[in-house]
Amino acid sequence: MALGIDVHNFTEKFVSERFAQLDLYRRFDNEFLEDLACIVLNKLPVHYIRYDVDMYNYMKDEDKVALKQKVEKAVDESIEFLFDEKRIKFTRDEQAE
């Protein structure tokens, strides 16, 4: 058994889909995306599963829609947060010179 492969967080799939929708994989480097993924996933409910198909069958359609909306909000807020953090860091670095 391998955590992250055999057992994984179902919510990651929705986050990955949102990243693709927003073309984030092309627009940002891996370091930014990894930071973003961590922040986003920590804002969302966790659903550890073995097989995605089991969760899809278990979830009601309205629950899937609600989760997608939570993911959209978490991604938007987290992008804004990271941009603010990088701006603050850049400003601090300028002042140190």
C-alpha cells in the first residue's frame, strides 16, 4: 500500500480540475502551484478514498456541485493570498536594501 497512490484525498481531483480550467499549469511554475495546492487543500474537506468511482457513486449530485463551488472559492482566495504574500515579501526585500 502506498499513501498518495493507493489511498488519496478525493478532493485533490477537483482541485486539479480547477487548476486546469484556469490554465494554472501553464501560467505558474511548480513551486507556486505546490504552495497553492497546499493552501487550497487545507481549506477544503478531506475525503480519503481508494477508488474515485466509489466516491462518485456515493456522492449526491448536489454534493458534487457544492464541493466544486468550495474548490473554486478556495482556489480564488488562495491565489489572492499568495499574490499578496509575494507582494509583501518583495516590498520587505526592497526595504532591506
